[in-house]
Amino acid sequence: MNIHDFDDIRPFLPEELPAIYDKLLSDPDFLGVLAYVYKDVPQEQLAALMRTCKTNLDFQEKMVYPMLKHLVATAATSLTANFDAIDAERDRQHTFVSNHRDIVLDSALLSVVLIEAGMNTVEIAIGDNLLIRPWIKDLVRVNKSFIVQRALTMREMLMASAKMSRYMHFCINEKHENIWIAQREGRAKDSDDRTQDSVLKMMAMGGDLRSLNIVPLAITYEYDPCDYLKAQEFQNKRDIEGFKKSQQDDLDNMRIGIFGPKGKIHYHAAPCINEWLDTLPADLPKTEYFRAVAQHIDTEIHRHYHLYPGNYVAADQILAEKGEQPQFRDLYTAEQIQQFNAYVEKKLSMIQLAQPDVPFLRHCILTMYANPVFNHEAALSK
């Protein structure tokens, strides 16, 4: 395989960056975003800094990393990570398969914590449905992203999936880059994180899964800034046949997800699954094989969640809705109950619907915070 076999989906090469910088810096929309993100830095200074970035990693370290560190300081109370499970494998590239909470930050903050752990950043799988402006598509490809093509015919989708899979294997084994990919297409709006078999089948089209060195990665945010938007979407989907979000909805989700308050954030890497893969029967039918791998990744992600008092408060309130006794009362205080309930009421007040079904919307938000607890408990019992 040759890097130019993937010209339409891969990140830009270092020699391509100067022309892309010129293109971005002549785009009024991009300049507006740059001015918003770097409020106190003159545009000429930012342009000069950008042009000093000779590689994609240079761009991440000089342009993106400082911005994300500032974002964490203003929109989160902490950002922590645990890579102990793969610390002995630092000379090997990995494919991080994670649950998906935030459209932009899941992968972006992963690169932050990898840099701080002295490891290489990731190439990011991103759906082209999110690249709704030309400058966004250019920017993400500067920022080590490769494109997942959507809205294709069945035949086109098969060809695009095979190509992306070949690129992922090329990325790990020839480029020696890490990869991040979500365990499913789109976010799990109810936080019931499950790996789609189809994602694994795509990854296997280009070679054996072992060669991708898959690492399940658990991402937990104390608060999801988009929780009320997800609840609002649930009611719209319930009440409006064929409801679909608009491009503006996607932009709102990206903006609020990036800049909204998140509390504590934690990334936890489970062990690479290669040794576990070797325990599977060699004659296991493909359908059962991919289902078993998906379930193993799910269990590892669920087991390594870093949960917060609000999660346990929500879990006990969901149990109470079912007429069951609380199970987690010793994991939070009366003050933390009040804090979480006040948080939920505040988020409910932000929902913009003509006829909000408040009990339904409250149940949706509680479920988002409770499901990680139920899945974590189930994983620990296995």
C-alpha cells in the first residue's frame, strides 16, 4: 500500500500543510473562530505561529494543545488519565476504541493526556457528516483526522469501509501512528455504551484485528454539557415521526459540548485485547467472533469507568422509579443529592420545547447518568 492510495480520506502530509494554512487563513469563518478561541492574540501572530508548524504533530502541540489546556482550565475541574495497562507497550502503536460522549472532545482530549503521558497523539476517525464547512474538513485533516464517509449507497459504503480499514492497518503498521475510533456510529445518547459489530467488521476488512492492537478506552465526564439537548432530542424523536437533527443542531451540540461545564474528566485505558483474542476458538463463526469481541470491549470499557456521586444519585433515583430499593446510598451524601437534583432542574429549564414532557425529560437525563453505574456493576460481576 502507498499513502497516496488514501488521498481523499487521510490527514494532510507535512508538505501539504503550507498551502492548507494559506487556504485556512483566507477563510473568514475560520478567522472568526480563531479570533473567538484566541481572544487576546493578534491574528498576525497566530498566522505566523501556524506557519512554523512543519508537521501535524507540530500543529497539535503548538496550536491545539494550548487551546485545549485553556479550555480544560475554564470548562472542567480536572482532566486525568490512566495508561498503566499499556505502559509496557509504549513502543507499539494502538487503536483506542472508546465510548463516545462528546462529538469533538473525546478524541481531542485523548491527545492532550497522551502528550502529557509522553506518548504519541492519535489519528482520529471522524464522520464527514460533521464536516459541514470546507474549512472544518481542512482543519481536522491538519489535526491528524481521517474521514469516515457516510450517506453512501450500499455498494459505495462497502468500498469506503474497505478503504478505511486498509488505511487503519496502514496507519498502525506503516505510519506507526496511534488511532482513535468510537465504538459506534454517533454518540450513545442514553450513555448505554455498546460496541457495534459493524465497526469491528469494518476494522477487520483490511487485515487481522490483532495487527490493530485494540485498546478499549473508558471516557467519563462528571457532567455532559449536552445532556439537556440529548433529552430534548429524545422527546422530539418520540413525538415527531421521522425527526432528524439539522446542521445547526450539530453545530450547537459541538459548541456546547466544547465550551460547556464538564466537571471532572477521566480517561482509562484497559489492556490491549490481543492476548484475549488468542483465547477465542479458531473455528468460531465470524458472526459469533465479532459479537464476542464487541462484548469484551464493552466489559472492559464499563469496568474502567471513573464514576462520580451524581452517577450514583441518578442510579438510585432510576431504581426508585421502578419501585426498587436504593443500592448506592453509601456512595454519596445528602448534600450531593441536593447538588445533583439542582443540576438536573437547571438543565431541564434550558430545554426549548413547545410542550416539554418534564417527567419524561427528567427520566432521560437521569438515565444518561445512571446507565454507566448499572453497566459498571454488571462488568465487575463478570
